[in-house]
Amino acid sequence: MNTQEIGGTRAFRSAIDPPRTSKASSRRIWVRAFDLDDPTDTPKTFAEVISRLETQDPPHPYADHVKCAFNRMCDVFGKAPGQVPTDPVDLRKLIADAVPAAVPKMTSGRWTRIRSLVTTHLRKSGIEVEPGRDVGGHGTEWSALLEGVPKPIQLGLSRFASYCTRNGIKPANVTEATFNQFETCLRERSLKEKHEAVFRNAVRRWNDAVGTVAGWPQATIPLQRHARYFSQPWTDFPVSYVADVEAFLTSSAEEDIWAEDYKARSAPSTISLRRRQLLVLSSLLVRSGFPIEDLTSLSVLIMPENAFAALKVQEDRKGLCRSLEQLVWLLSLIADDWVKNSDHAAELRKRAKRISKKLSKRIGMSERNLARLRQFDVPANMAALLNLPYKVFAEARASEGGNAGDPRRLMLAFAVEMLLFAALRGGNLTALELDRHFVVTGRGRCQVRHLHIAADEMKGPDDLEMAMPSDTSALMDEYLNLYWPRLAPTGSAYLFPNRFGQKRAKSHFAQAISAFVREETGLIMHVHLFRHFAVKLYLAANPGDMETPRQFLRHRSDKVTRSHYTESQSSIAQARYHQTLAEARSNLRLGF
């Protein structure tokens, strides 16, 4: 058969046979074609969406897939379909609080597919939902503009470029009003929890490009300061007031055992916290309308009318919370120990006790942390987190020469191991230094590595002294020998250095660890949750023993430990009772 005959045969087959499509592409086709009878009559709940799918005539062959996606999302929320709204703002809050891993066999990939199906079908149902990722791509002019620019600008403006493409807005026509419309769209239609961060990052990247990228439209977009950053710099306040604040803080750092009004020296971390709290209180007072030039000393701040004005502004911002209680106690401390005004101190303590009484009904972990701990009721999730560091190191060993692993990934894996082993706070984790915090004793098989952190670096009053298990110590040796030198080629004193060999920023490192755990396991974790996880793990094996977690977490009093982990104790007690109930029923049924 010659070339011409082969070509003719192929043309004939293509004419009589439908083109072959992949499973993914065929699913995209039916999702796009799946429209309701009246898109203007939008459903208000997931139950209405499912009901319309079941009553559609003729039924679509893939309707079961969509209904399954809506039902599985309801399972993750722990709600019935009739309780889940279709409004994007309400749905966004549910998704933000959801812990998919708490549902058995709900992998991160499956959750992503469920979200995609639900979002797509909500749009087909007439619900205006901003797409998380625009598969249609950018317009020609936007693609040409973003081509070749630095990666941060590309990523930061990708969603904005998609929005402009869908709305027919060209780069040359972008104005402040365009970004305001984009912000409104994200706020009212997006399912992304941090939609405001997306908008602010887009504005920053646009302004960066205005000054650095040739041919970029020269329209600078103003960006207001974030509402949560309201504190004024110390330089804005009168010199006498700043001097009084520093004198108070300095006195807190000193200890005179011969003084009649002796008081124990405060830890450096406590002094740093009080400085920040005083800046917040001072800024709140100014925000309440008090003239900043009249704030000349701490005696002015602790006057009840001024203190309550500042605290009322904070309550309007954040509601009744622990931080508000701490600010009132700090003011009473200043009034009592520094200003020496017992009447003002008594009035402030009265208000502090009133707030404490109100908050005493909310003792324990937050509802969000409790929900995130429930994901470890699934044994597979527990195993995934406990084995994560060793799995990552094993994969690195299996690569060529055992030295080809990503050093940053191995660093994060060992950081997870340190959190599992010692349940450190974020500040202590990032500040770990090889020569100062690790001590090796013994030789050969009797060699033991100890973790030692002095009391002045800890939140509590005691030093941390802990012998590392042999497995953790061996993992640390492997990390230091193979991967640590590649993180900071110039050398560093820190266990987890940045690329310049300096200490990593606590917040950024904590975010990196959370993202790493979620990417590797699908679990939602933050650094402080490892402390709660440690108690949950121990109490599951040793019910009723609260003293060991208290000592391990270095709480001064068992009151703190019990107030935070009563939920775990109650769950264990309930499980024991239910087991007893089942056994009693089983024994009684033997007579039937």
C-alpha cells in the first residue's frame, strides 16, 4: 500500500469513527455541557442541587459522579446536604475549617477532584463562583506581557490576568478601578480562604513590574496598609512616654533581692512580649481619639477612663478574647508595681477578673484545633505523620548515590522529626544551634546526643534537657553529613539555616513545615499542633496519666494541662464506657 492509499484509509476511518478522547478530557466535556433547565433559579443548598440532578429529564449519564462529589464534601464538613449553603462566602468558611484527612480514604488528590467537580457544577447551576485556576489560559496580550518576567511577578499576577481575560480587559486599560473590581470579585465569589492576600500580592507584583519590567503599563496602583497593622511606631509617641516604657521594662529585667518590693526577674521573652503589648495599647488609645501628645507617661495610660477606651477599641476589633484579658492584667501590673496607684490597680484587676470569668467557659483548645486533631482518629493518618521523616530520608537514599535528594525537603522532614521528638515551640525550633544546644556524651555504642535549651530561652522557668532516641540521632547525623552543608555552603551555626547561613524567620519556617506536611500526607498541621498531637498520642496509650504530658510540655501547673486536654480524657472515658456497655449487652443477650 502506497502513501496515498494509507492517507485515504486514515481519512475514511476518521470520518466514520469518533475521535478518541482521554477520560479526563471526556469528563471536562460533559461537565461543561451539563446545564440545568433554568440557570437563573439558583439552588440555595447542596440538597437542592442534588434534588435537581435526580429529577432532571433526561438524566445525564454522569449525574451520579456529581452527586457523589456533593455528598462527599458534606461528609468532610460533617453536615447534611440541606445544611450546606451554595453561597460562595459561606461555603468558603466551611472549606477553610474542613479537615479532609479526618474522613477515611479521603486523600488530598480526591479532595481536589471533589472541589473541582463541585465548583464547576455550582457555576453551571448559576452560582457565581470565581474559578481557582483558569484552564482557558490568558489572553494574547497578557501572555505576551507576562512572558519572560520574573517568576514572582508571573505567579502573583496569574489570577488577575485570568480575571482580566475573562472580562475582556487589556493590560493597557488596567486602572485602580480594575483592581477594586478584582478585589470585590474575590471577596464575594472566591472559595479561597486567603483571598485578601491574593489581591494584595497582585497589587504589589503589578507595582514591582511597573518599575522593573520594560514595556509594562505605567499605572501604579495604591495599596492601603492592612487593617490588622494599626500600631504606630515608637517614634510617633512623646519622648518622655517612650522613656517611661523602657524604664519599666528595664526594671522588669533586673532583680534586687535586698529591695523591700522585691520581685522576680522577668524572662527576655516576657519583656519582649510586654513591649509589643504596650505598643498595641498605646496605639489603641490614640485610635480611640486620645491626643498622642498628651500621652506623656504610663500613669496616663493606666488611668481607668483611658485604659477602658483603648480596650474597647480592641474588643471591637477582636471580640472578647485571651489577648484582651492579658492586656488588662498588664495594665493592672503597671498600676500596682510601677505607677504605685492602688485604686487604679484595683479597678483594672476587677475588670480583668470579670473578663476571666467570661472566658472561663471557653477553657481548652479551639474548635479548629480539635477538628484538626480528629484527623488522627484515622490510623492511616497517624502512621503517615509518624513515618513521614523516615519515608522522606528513605526516598533520598534510594536516589542515585543517596545524595541527590532536595536538601530543603530533607531539612523539613528532619524538622518534623524534631517536633515529634521534642514538641518544641516554633521560636525554639528555628533558634537551635549545633554547638550550643546539642551535647554528645559517651563513645561508640554508648554515645548519646542530648538536646539542651537554657531556661532563659524557654517560655517556662526550667531548662530543657532531653536525650535523643537513637533513631532520631542517626537521622540527624545523616542530615548533617549529606544535606545540611548544601543548605548553607558558607557554613552556619544553626541546625536549620537559611541560604545565607542565618536563622530562619519563625513564621516563614512554620508555614513551610505546614505546607510540607500537607503536600506529603494531606494532613493539616501547624507547628504548635505537634504539642497537642504528642498529648493525644500519649493519652491514647496511657489513659488518665496527665502528669507525664505536663512534664513533657513543661507546664508549670497541671491546671493548664488539664484545661487543654480534658477533651482527650473525656473521649477515652467515653470509649471505655461504650466498650463496657457493649460487653454488658452481649452478656445479657446470651440468654435469648
